[in-house]
Amino acid sequence: MIYTEFDPLQTVIVGDCYVPGDLDNFLPKDSISSFNRILEETKQDLDNLANFLKKSNIEVLRPKVIKFDHHIEMPSFDVRLPICPIVPRDQYFVMGTDVIQTYTSYTDRYFDSLSYYDIFLSLFEQGYNWLSQPLPMIQNLGTHEHWYTNKNIYTDKLPNKLLWHTATMYKAGDSIIYNHYGPGSNLGLAWIKKNLPNYKFIQNNNTVFENYGHIDHGFLLIDDDTVIHAGIEWVPLCLRNKKLIDVKSYLPTINLDNYLNDYQSAEGRYSQAWLEKYLLNWRGYAQEVCFDLNVLILDSKNIVFGRELPELFQYLKTHGIECHVVAQRHGLYWEGGIHCSTLDIKRKGIKRNIID
């Protein structure tokens, strides 16, 4: 069972990646070399993360990397390059003994759940309740229509679909803190609430998230009573009565304007124009201002980060927290840090009231 992001971790999914050559027939010829470099380094980093966790006596589960021979054409959209199952946190959520599976606007993640099928089947056989949103018919979207560049994409183009990003939700005992406007549709949120009736849903209002976006960065509960954060503006109101550890001064700040301009000026994620700009300007960067706090907590005294932040680590050590590093060089490209590329399945803790 699992009820928090910080109780001692027992079982976790670590995403996986294609290897160089697996996708050559899907790519423009001038993109193959650059993209294979990203695949090779991503695979290395995820395997290193899995091995580190195993050495910490944590059970590690890995999704199957399913290879497709051709792009897939659906009636209203196509899957030109099915993405590898790198970021399970975006579409899957485990709370108590409930496994929640959702869909998003991303066409390249449409068949993502096939990679996790065997894992969730095993949990179902162990007594877990496995629930999936109905399979939606979505549509092709342009580079200007990603959720993080266009907040209205779900309401304007997909309002009648049950879609939801599970990274908008944060586990806190008998409560779930969530960003009300998604990314996702109102129908998708209603489906989530209906299928998790035994938990309190608390809207994350009046923070830097503006009640929208992935919630797994900028703040984290480290125990029932303590929040690490990158400035009070990141902390949900329901947690501001906790002990607050402000680490803002130890984190680098990133201006996203240039990144978004580079991305939108290219012709999609797999174009040579974008791969060249990404590898030259953005390799190793984090997507959000506080993406460095997109971390995996092993327990209240141990946190895994995706890169070295010596001053931050030294400061947290004064609070009795040990920081570990398993480098993740391409989190920006895949839109996910260590928290995104993992999905904790079991933690040693009970359901309890954490938020008054």
C-alpha cells in the first residue's frame, strides 16, 4: 500500500527506454544520429537509477519497451513515433491499493499503458484495484498546442474527453492535493474523484502553479510535519502551517522563454532543427524553475536527485537529510525528472490524517 510520497519506499517502477537503432525507420535521416545519442544516454541513466535503488534494498519493476514497426494511423490522429515508457508518473497514480490509469492529449503516449500491463496485472492479482479511463479518440496537435505552452488546449479542443495528467496530484495520507485545472479535462478530474471516493481532495489554490500544471516540483513533504520548498509561493495553503524549510537560495533559476522559443521555432520533437538546438543549448537543463526538486524520496532522511547541487545538499544535511545523486541528463527532452521517471508502488506507512 501507499499513502504518501515519503514513507519508506519498498517497491517502485523505473521507466525504460529504447536503445539506439530501435527507431531509425521512424526518424528523418538527418535526425537519427542526434536522437540515438539521447536514447543511449537516457537508457544508461535509467538503468543506473534502477541499480542504485536495488542496492538500497528497494524492489524495482521495469516496464516493457514495446517496439513498433510502423507509425499508427487512427481515424482522427496518428502515432508517428510511439514514445518509450520513460515517465510513468504522468499517466499512472497508486493510492492505497488503487491503481489509476489515465490518458492525456499526447498522441505519442496513446499506447503507453501496454508497457505497464504486466506490472499492473501482477498488482491486480495481489489484490489491488486496477482502474483505467475509457480509451479516448484524441487528435493531432501542433508544437504550439502542448499543455505547458497553451493552458486552454484541453478546454478548447478536448473538453468532451476523459483526460487527466496524474502528475497534477500529490499524496498526503488520507488526502490528495491537486491542481484543479489540470492539465486535463473537467470530465477527467470528475472520473478521478469518483474512483477515489475514500480520500479528501484539496484544491491547490493561490500558489505559483495557479491551480494548473504538474505538482511534483517546487515543494515536497519530507514527513508528516515538514515541507521543503523553493519559496513560500510554491507551498499549497493547506501545508503552510507545517515546519517549512526554504531552499530557494540554493537552487538555480531558469528562464523558460528561450527554451520555448527554440522549441516552437522547430518542426516537432524529432526534427533535426530541434535536436540540434536541444543538444547545443538545453542538454542537462531542467524544464521548470524548480525541476531540481522533482526528486524521489526513499524515506524522510534520504532523497535522490538528478544532478549535483552541493550547496543545497550541505544545507539539507544540517537538517539530517542525506542527498544522493543519480544523473539524469535528458530530463528536459523527455519532460520529466527523477520523480516523473519513477512511480512508487509500495511504501511502509498507514493511511492517516496529515492535513488538518
